Amino acid sequence: MNLCVAAYPELSPDDYARIQAFRKRNDAYYRVVEPHFTLIFPTDEWEVVPFIAEVRKQSAGFPAFDFCIRGAALNRDISGDYFHALLVPDEGHSQLLKLRYKLCADRFFSYRALEVDFIPHLGVGNSKDRLRCLRMVESWNVADFAIPGRISCMDVANYENDTVETIQRIPLTQ
């Protein structure tokens, strides 16, 4: 199993539809996974029960929070082959960072990937062509927009064979 942790945002139906329409045209992962913030990237080094227990331990008491996205950014994949168009939250950014660093303490420390910047984001597009990806970002940033949402839980999931399947949903403190 390739276990990971994702937070699926609660979005308005219109914002969800807008994001998904864009992803359908531009995101290779459109059919693999819903819009999400990745908190722990897939790892095959854990069994399910201890992984879930560690996520519960590290996230205990972390409050649910609101966010708002007002801009897109370009990012180069660590592999160097792909570029990504990301929707990055203004509000809620620090809560996503804190949740990520709280999760990646103790037994998950090695998953911090300290050689890579952690940018809380919803991925909306990717390409090996950096200029195509830049145009994706510019198409979002050409006008002001706001996508508010809420994070009230995290999903422990398995990512295998181009499928992400939730194993357990873990609520944040309300």
C-alpha cells in the first residue's frame, strides 16, 4: 500500500465545478483524485493500523479551519520533468503549514522532504511544457477571484494503480 494523507476541501458547488472543469482540461490526475491538499505524500513504508494511529496522534486537537484562495502559482516538480499549476490559499495557508508540520513530527519526520519546499495547494494542471503551465497560471491570475472553503477533516488514503481510495476519515476538532 502507498499510504498518504489528504485534506479534501469543502467548497461551494460553483467553485468545485470551476476547478474540476479546469482540471479536466489540464490535470493528468483529474480522474485519479478529487481536488485536495496533500499533507503526507504516498509512502509504502507503513502498515495501515499504525499509520492511522500516528495520524490520529499527531493531529489530535488540531482545529478545523477556513481558507480562501486568491491566486495561482507555477511550481516545478522535484523530478524536473513536470511543471504544475497550483491554487495556493492566502487565508488558511499558515493552518495548512502547521497541520503538515504537526503531522510530520516524531515517526513521520522523514516525510517532511526537507529538500523540497512544501507549498499548500490544490493542483489544477500539469505539463512538461513550462510555458503551457505558465499560461494556466496566468489564466487564473488575469482577474481577481476568491475561492473560500473549509478543512474539517483529513483522509488517510491508499494511492495505487492510478487510484486514490480513502481508508479512514479523521475529523479535526470542531
